[in-house]
Amino acid sequence: MSVVAIALFMTWNARGPWDFVLGFRGRKLWGLALAGYAIAVSTVLFQTVTANRILSPAIMGFDWLYQLIQTTLVFVFGGFAYATLDPQLRFAGDVVVMVALSVLLFRWLFGRQSRGLHLLVLVGIVFGILFRSISNLMQRLIDPNEFAVLQDTFFASFNAIEPTLLAVSTAATALLSLACHLMLERTVWPATAGQWLAVAGLGLMPVGAAFYAWDHGVKHGNIQVLGASSYAAPLLSTLVLIAAGAATASLNILAACLLITAGAVLAAKSMLFGRAKIAKTKEAGA
């Protein structure tokens, strides 16, 4: 389903040059995937540290801390200076301030002998209310035009993602994930030559050659045919699993295959039915 959703997102209702559409939507998809991964990992880590499956990092008031930082910048330097500030510099400042305050807070919380879940929730609520109150006070004091500039930063926007920041964020997230894996999980290496070949095959084919072939097809091939044929990937993967005995054919799989086929037909409707219309038009003109 994830593959189908990604294919629909990349090709559905696309207008304009395909090199622009795929680049623009691909960057948004990259940002969405990175944000989803980071939120999921941070939530799991927080729940592991607190030994609670209900709480999330939002209880610590980090959202309000971010708003307080942005509000302080606009309040001190003004809306014009904030809008013209280098995005990379602003991003670095946000990361440094939020990470530093988070480390100090968690070090104080988890370094105490009387630490506990109730204290964690209480401190998070108190700091969240404090950050929100200070932000609301400064927002009432600034100019309405500057407040309009400030409001745009309070909500995530995937339509204007800075490519450099996206690459830096991806690299930082990957390094932190690796560090957490090494500290919290047990590394399992392939035990046999077949397993090593399987890992190498995954890296060379689905991750390596597949992306290279997709890039070549986007630049030199028929992008509409490429988008429609991408629906065959989950279908062929499922059939290979069934043929290899790793999956069992069932009505659910049949229904999923039919839905994938319907999505491919829907994506290729202009190719399948557009030619028929052109032929009828030519016949009528003749």
C-alpha cells in the first residue's frame, strides 16, 4: 500500500513538465518520509526511556519551545530581518538552542535520584505552559505585519523545502539513528554466504540499480509509461514471494492485486483512452 500511495502521489493529476513535477514532488515526498521517520524514532526512544507507551515528546513542551525561539527572533530583530535571515543559519540556531535546552532538561530530570514519570509529566506541562505564555505575550506586543510573518513559521510546509537543509537533516538523522542502534540494539550480521548475497542483492538491485534505471527512464524515456508501469512493482514482488513459497495466495492478496491493477489503469487512462479519442477524431475529420 505504501508503494501504491507513493506512485499515486508522484503521478496523480500531474500537470506540466515531468522533470519539474517529479523533482518537486520527490522533494516533498523525501521531506514527508524524513519527518515521519524522525517523529516515529523520537517517540519510540522517548517511550523507551520513560517506560511508557502513551507519552510522546510533545509532553515536554518542545513544540512551544520552537515557537518561543521563532517569536523571540521576530520580537528582537523584526519581521523583515527574520524573513531575510539565511535559512541555513536559522536552522542551525534552532537546532543548537533546542538540543542544548533539551539536554539540560533531560540531564536534570533523569540525573535525579527522585526521578519518576509523574515528575516528568509535571515538568513538561509546566515548561510547556511557560513557553506558551511567554510566546503569547511577545506576539501581542509585536506589529501585526510581523505577526503574519511569524505565523507562517508555526506550521510545517512541504512546498518550499530547502534542498541543502533536507540533505543535512537526512544525514544527521541517519547518523543519530546509527548511534542509537549501536547503543540500544544488538547488531545481527548475516550468518551464511547466502544471507550476505541477499544483503548485497538488496543493495545493488532495489536500492542501487533500480534508482539508476528510474533516473535514466525519467530523463530519457516516456515518463507517463514509466509512472504507470511502476504499479507493477508491488504486484510482481507479491507474485515472486508466492512463487518462492514465502507467501500464501489468498483472497486478500487477490483483492490487493486487483486494486493495484485498477490504479495502473487509472494512471494510464490518458494513454489507453486518449489514443482512441484521437483515432475517432481523425476518422470524423476524414
